[in-house]
Amino acid sequence: MTSTSTPSLLPGTSRTLAASVRGLSKTYGDGDTAVHALRSVDLDLAPGRFTAVMGPSGSGKSTLMHCMAGLDRPTEGSVTIAGVDLTTLDDDRLTHFRRDHLGFVFQAFNLLPMLTARQNILLPFELTGRRMEDGTAERIEQVIDVLGLRDRLDHRPGELSGGQQQRVAIARALAADADVVFADEPTGNLDSTASAEVLAFLRRSVAEFGHTVVMVTHEMDAAAYADDVVVLADGGIREHLVAPSRARVAQALEGGAR
Ligand SMILES: Nc1ncnc2c1ncn2[C@@H]1O[C@H](COP(=O)(O)OP(=O)(O)OP(=O)(O)O)[C@@H](O)[C@H]1O
């Protein structure tokens, strides 16, 4: 197994990391039946980058994302986002941290069916009574325009296409101005046109709003929208590729099959 080009700091970024993972391990079960889903993973993500996490089925992609996003607890190690080590937070604090600092774009959209698109987008604020800071309302309007949702705001999810629903989910993640937006196979339920649209919007959110996006994907076409690609194999990071070519990503993925 090779290990190359893990960047401690990417060119053109500030010195603060968007997310830092140290010695992250996750073991399911114990004894003979223990599954080591993650084995002492170290990973730094610079802010304002779009990173795809790839690797074979069972390599630990979802486990890594869930531990990084505070949705699952690692067995060992730390995850630091916005200067806070998530593994030190109790469940209540972790819930608050997710609400205040993280965004989620998952395959099943996670929209509330009885609310309109606008209400879903504003949910992080309305549900929790979180106060909007200066400029937030204007930014949300901008996100709505960038995502092309202006004429769909009064529709409920059931009245929207899959791609539009996913755009609402992205708008909600961006509206909250998350420190890191986590996307788990965000195009898994979409046709190729809608997938391309959603990925282009994630790309724009990084370029135009400076967001940090981490996306688990199986698809090379989806990864092509990302800046960087982290390739997992057998619970560890095989490579962290900075602005790789498609051929380079393919090579890193094939490394495990040999
Ligand atoms: N709740 C669980 N209990 C036991 N084992 C689990 C659990 N969740 C995941 N695993 C195991 O941990 C390993 C990593 O799983 P994970 O879902 O993170 O992989 P993945 O790369 O996301 O896979 P896929 O691409 O198939 O979604 C696998 O061997 C899986 O079977």
C-alpha cells in the first residue's frame, strides 16, 4: 500500500484547518468478530476546498464521514472542527455543535414533507430559534438564486423533482453557513442531469461562498467536481490527492485491487 502526497497545508489557503482528524479508529464488535472500520486515520482538510472521499465498498468512507460529522463516536482519536474536539462533547453539546457548525446533504434529502422549500431552507434557524447574524438573510437569498430555487420556494418537497429537492437540501446546508458541509452520496438517487446540476452547485458553493465540502462518492464523474480526493482502503487513507487528474484518481483506486 502506498502513502503519498498527504498535504498538511494546501496552497492559497489560510493556516486554519476546516477539520482535523487524529488517530481516528472505529471498531465494531469485539474479539474474533471485531471489524476495524477505521484504523488510526489522520486527515487535515483545508478550508474552502471540495474534497471527495472514495474507496472500495467497506473501506470505511461512511464511518469516517459519520465520525467527522459527529453522527457516530469513534473508538479512539479526535475530530477537531472550528477549534472544537467533537469527541469531548456530550450528546447534547454534540447536537448543538452539529446544528451550529455543520451542514448535511444526504441521499435521502431529509426534507420535511409538510414544509415548503423556503421553510425547509430556514429550518436550522426556525426550529432552534437560532438568531440570524447580520448579512445572513441576504446570503440566504443569494444561495436561493445561485441554486435556482427562487420560483420553487412555495412548493413542498412532494411537488419538486429529485434534483430540486436535493438543491433545497444544499440550500439548507449552505444557509446555516456551516463550517463544513458533509455530503454522503448526494447524487445517489438522481438521474445524470440532476446529478450534474447538484454537483455543479456544490462546486459553486465552494467557489462563491468559500464553503468547505466533504463528499463521499463511488462515482468518478462526481469526484471530478471536487478539488481533492481522499482514497480509503481497508480503514486507512491510501492517498490524499491534491487537485488530481482523473487518471491519477483511477490509479489510486486501482491500487487496492492488485
Ligand atoms: N454498525 C456496524 N456494525 C458492524 N460493522 C459495521 C457497522 N457499520 C459498518 N460496519 C463495517 O465497517 C466497515 C466499513 O463500513 P463503511 O460503511 O464505513 O464502508 P464504506 O466504505 O462506506 O462502504 P460502502 O461504500 O459500501 O458504503 C465494513 O466492513 C462494514 O461492514
